[in-house]
Amino acid sequence: MKKTGREPQVPGRAGGGGRAGVLLLWAAVGLGAGFINGLLGAAGGIAGGFALSFLVFDETGSTLAAALSVAIQLIPMVLLPLIIAPMMDRLPRKPFLVWGDLLNGVCYAGAGIFLLHNAFSYTAYLAFSLLVSCLGAFDELAYNSFYPLLLPEGQEE
């Protein structure tokens, strides 16, 4: 078929031209970045939790102590969303994402400095695990509620 230069412009398609094509491309970039961020965050959270439980096992030699450290990390992920989700629905999500990641980094840096200068303390580790897990629960809830906002109007399906 011969092209006449007057092909119909289909809104919402990347090849459709115009503003709709640019919006769809921008949405694809935003969703792609959001997906990669979520994937890396989930992988880091899982790997970090297991690494810290292995640290407990290595330091204590007790599988029960390692299991308790994993359990204390899971409790806030189950209970906190029930309490904080209604509050987070009324507030902007970006500050939770930014401050949560910042506080998480500060906590891990503080734990590293603490372990450089002090002996391993199981009680301090459990408190640290609980704190980091609470921050992770906030971060996961904020991310899961922010992700749908990246979708453009009319593309929610």
C-alpha cells in the first residue's frame, strides 16, 4: 500500500504522533523506572534480611536466634500497614519515600559504625532489625500507593 502522508493519527499510540504519543512515552519511562526501583528495593530488602540473619547465626551459632531475628523483621510488615495505611492515604507519598530511604541509609551506616567500635550485641541487633523493618513497612506502603499515580489518565486498565 502506498503512503500518502495522510495516515490517520491514533491517539495513545507511540507512533500516533502529537501530544498523546509523547505522554505515552513519558508514562512508559516513568513506569519502567518505577518498576526497576521496586525490583531493586525488593531484592535489597530480601537480601539484606537474609544477610543480617546469617550475621546473627555466625555470631551466636544459634539457629533459634537467627529465626527470631527473621521473625522480628516480619512482624512490622504484617501489623504496621493495618495501622498506618489510613494515615498515609491523607498525606503526600513522596516525602515518605525520600525520608524512608534516607533514614534507612542512616540506620545502616550507624549500624556499621556501631559494629566497627563495639562487640556484636544480639539485643541491639534485634532493636535494629525492628527499626529497619518498620521503616521498610512505611517505604513499601508509600511505594505501593505511589506507583498507580505514575499511570496517565485513561491508561489505568
